[in-house]
Amino acid sequence: MSGDTDERGRTVTGYNPRIATVSEAEFAELMTLAREQPRLTPDGQWRHDYHAAMIARRTIGVQPDLFGARAVTHMHRTKPGPVIDWQPEPIDEKLARIARDPHAAFGIGRPALSDEEKAAMLRSAANWLRLGQRVRLIGASASIDGQFERRAGRVGVVWRISRTITDYVHIYLDPVGAERAEKIVFVELRDVEPIENEQ
């Protein structure tokens, strides 16, 4: 009996020898690896620190509930976003445009850049495109409901640069109005312009 107790005392939490397909030592090693936090790359560490700083800058305080409900986090309101006068395309104009372009699906979209135009855009962006660069969205691809067009004028930072899709970039938008959750958008590089650091 004491042998069973000793064996039970030494087992790793969660290890069940009846259904295990690996030894206890392997299970313990796997659980140690699973519980360890992965080391962040320098870019990942910058993203973590920037996001934490954005939250800390906007947070006023946390109000705990006396009866055990979730605590309420109070945050500063930010200035409102840019006013966009987007209007849906009139039906007559849309039908005329679709009639001219037999490949237009739903009548939205814009012409893609040629290889030469894309190469020139990437060459010019090489001077300023880096992680943490302050940018402004100056355009957007067309959308049916105007969601993309309403991003024009928003300000943020370059959040992630893709090594494979070089003509797109992830932008972490500064919050506007009552936004609380982070807004990370994947936009075409031609719709982004660098700006001086401004807060």
C-alpha cells in the first residue's frame, strides 16, 4: 500500500498511466515545454510593449464589483475619427461601369498595379517602411458598405511587415471615439503614407 502511495506521490499532474502513450518522464518534459512562455522575437517584444503602453495610456482605472461581478475598466475617450463623406455609387453609374468591364464582379474593386508600378512603389517605401513607423491611411480598396473607405484618414503605426506579401502591410490603428479593442488592418501599401511622429 505504501508503495502505491509513493508511486502516486511521484506521478506528474495530469499523467494517467492507463491511457498514456508516452512514459511519465516524456509527459513531464512535454508539459514543461507547453507551460513555458515562448521567447519573443525583437519585433514581437516591440509589439507587446507598444500594445501595453497604448492600454496603459488610455486606462483611467479599474472598478471592482462589490458582489463578485466582472470588474469595470474605465478608459479615456479619444478624439473622434476623421469624417468621411462616403456615399454608395449610384445604380446608373455602377451599371454603366460594369457594362464597360465584363470582368467586374459586383461592380467593386480597383485596377491592380502593374509589376513595374508595384516595383516602383516598393522601392519608394524602402526609405520609410519599418516597424513602428507612424503612418496615415490615404485611400482604400472599394467595398460595398463603405467600411474600407471609412478608414481613410486614420492614423496608426506599422505593426507587421510581411516577407511574402510585400505590397500589403499590417497597421495598428490608433483608437478613435469609444474604441477599446485594438484595430489591426491589413492594407495595401499604396494606401499608406508616412507621417512624422505625432500623438
